[in-house]
Amino acid sequence: MIYTKKGDEGQTSLVGGERVWKCDERVEAYGTVDELNSHMGLLRDQCPYDEDKSALLAIQRQLFILQSLLAAEHPEKHSFLPELSETEVEKLERAIDAWERELPPFRAFVIAGGHPLVSQCHVARCVCRRAERRVIALMRRSEVPSAVPHYLNRLSDYLFVMARHFAQRLNIKEDTWN
């Protein structure tokens, strides 16, 4: 059964059973990562390139790891939780570096648009930045594994460069703002 009625009064359970308000900073953080994951799914659905679709699915799997870590007040106390490795951040960096070698230098702010695939990259990037802000707010009062904000920060860069990569691949002229 999908409904339990346990959240009807405005609270939810964290990993470990602790009850918190649904507006708690921790719930906001993992909920925004969940929203990002949905946008990543839409991006993957729109993507016509198999290698990029595979990369996006791998990222979605990593976002589930982030969500589980954020849903625990003390993730280190729960041995069943998966770990997020800094090597995942490095994978994003390698992809960014490879795309940037093929792209013209970035010299001005890029205005989102030109093609639904490019625009969806920018929507996901903005939601990723919001998720990062929610995680940083949570970090002001609680421990968060350091790889979580690192991953989100690099993922937003990845999505920006992916948008430029898709624009170039689709022969879409980037509009810029100076």
C-alpha cells in the first residue's frame, strides 16, 4: 500500500526512525535532490544519444545515494547506507574536461534556450544549484558527508557544460548576455 497516513499531520520519518517536520531543512535538502532527480529523468528521456543517456542514468543512481545520506541524521551510524565517493565527483570532472576541449571558450553568460534538450539541461542545473543551497543550509546545523555538496556543485557545472555540448552537437547558436 502506498499510503500509511503517518505523514498526515505534517511529519515524516528519517532513516533511523526519527520523526521530523516535513519542512525540516533535512527534508528540504533530500526533497530538492529528489526533484533534481526527476528533472534528470526528463533530460534523459529527451536525450537522443545513448552514451549521454547512460551517463545521466548513472547520475540518477548517484542522486539516490545522496538522498539516502541526506535522509539520515547520522549516516555514519547506518552501515546499510551506500557511500558517495569523491571518485564520482572526479567522473563528472573528466566529462566536463572532455566536452570543454571540444567547445569554444566560454566568454559570456549563456541564455538558456534554443532547443528543449538544451533548456532541460539548464532547468536541471538550476534545480541542482537549489539542492546545493539546501544542503549548505543543512550543513550549518548538522553533519553532511563532504562528498554531497562537492557532487552537487560539480553536477551543476556538468549540466551547464552538457547544455553547451548539446547545443554544439545540435548546431544550435548559443545566445549570450554581456
